[in-house]
Amino acid sequence: MPEMFDKIAQHMMHVLYFDLSRYLIAAGGMTLVLWLFGRWLTFRRIQDRRAGRADYSREVLSSLRTVFVFGITTISTLVLREAGIVKLTLDEFAAWQLVLHAAIMILAHDAYFYWMHRGLHLKRLFRATHLHHHKSRTPTPWAAYSFSSWEAVTEAAFVPLFLLVTSLLGQAWVGWAIFIFLWHMIIRNVIGHCGTEIYPRGWVDNRWTGWWNTVTHHDLHHQAGASNFGLYFTWWDRWMGTEHPKYRAEFRRVTERGREKAGEAVTA
């Protein structure tokens, strides 16, 4: 028994290190980008108001709590794998399997997030679960994991639930696909909360890119709260009629303003 607990504790430290590193690298990297390219990107800020020191402190501290919850969930998933309930393969797989499995996880998570997120906005659940995240009215990259404990649990539940379903269907999932999915998740999450539109002008009007969520898309959710529940793509919001009616107009306004102001700065 002592050896088992030592092994679990060791795994827990590795898991916490991985989840914390993902958060710090992604949020810190985005913050660095906003600083390095500040002269250009400042014209593409979506909101006029800015986050204060209290906002940053709340976002970072609650994100550390989320990292711990994610760590517990990951350890639980590993225990399920050791028990043979969850099927994962780490050795033999083809490149196409890796890409396919990562893509399926991303698509499945987008659907899961939309409905989970929309559910947390129900009046009976909102205050106890999702209100904490919406304290970031002007989100920053550090708000990506700024959840209450209850929301952190619902966010973290996707991976074990997904693997339970695929295992029941007899499919051993490629472990490295989960690794790709987790990095994709935190990077897209941080971008969505950065408060500055980094996607190029015309993005929302192009049929090849209009389905991809922009920073403006999620920023409008933080401002209004009753629309734009999707995380990666705009599909579910379009299908369910929950996309903000002024989303595309707001994106155009921000990117056109950024273009005009940047031009003025160059000629000045």
C-alpha cells in the first residue's frame, strides 16, 4: 500500500507540473506577444476598459486551483487505465491515427463545451458554477483557467468521459492524441481570452475561415453572456441560434479600426 501511494503521489506531481506548465507557457506566451507587438495590436483591442491588478490576481489564483482539479482528474483517468476500464495505446499507432484521434477529440470537445457551457448559464447553476469566470468582464490571457471549483470539475470531466465512451466502443485511443488535444485546448482558450483581435481582416467573411472562433466571438460572450457559447468553432452557435447578432459587425469594426490606426501610426 505505501508503494502504491508513493506511486500515485509521484504521478500527481508530474501531472500538476504538466498542467501548470501548459497554463504558464500559453498565457505567458500570449502576454509576451501582446507586449512585443503592442504598438500594432493596441489598435485591435476589443474593449476600451482594461483589466486591473485585482483581475489578474483573481485569474491567476483561481487558475492554480483549476490546475489542481485537472490533476486529480488526470490521475483518476490513469487509475481507470491501470484497472483496464480505459483503453489507451502509447506505442504502436500510425500517423493517420494520431491526427484522426486528435481531430475527433477536438470536435467532440467543442460539442461538449458548447452544451456544458450553455448549461452553466442556467439561472439555477450560474451563480454557483460560472459566475466566477464572468468576473473577468475584460478578460486577459490569464483568465483561460479562471474557474470556480465546480466549473473546473465539469471542464475536466470531458477527457475521462470521452475515454470511457471510446473504451466501451472497443477503441483504444492514442495517448499522444490526448497530448495534442490538451495543448490545442489551452492555446485556443488563451487566445480567446486575450482581449485583442489577432485574426486578420476578412476572417469572418471567408467561407474557409468563418467557422473558426475569433477573439471577438468569445469577448462578446464575456460582455453580454447570453450568446456565443462555443469554444473552437461557430457551428453550434449558428445551429442553435445563439450567436451574437452583431458578432461579424463587431469583428469588422475592430479589424478595420486596427488597420486605419496602424496606417496613421506608420505615416505619423
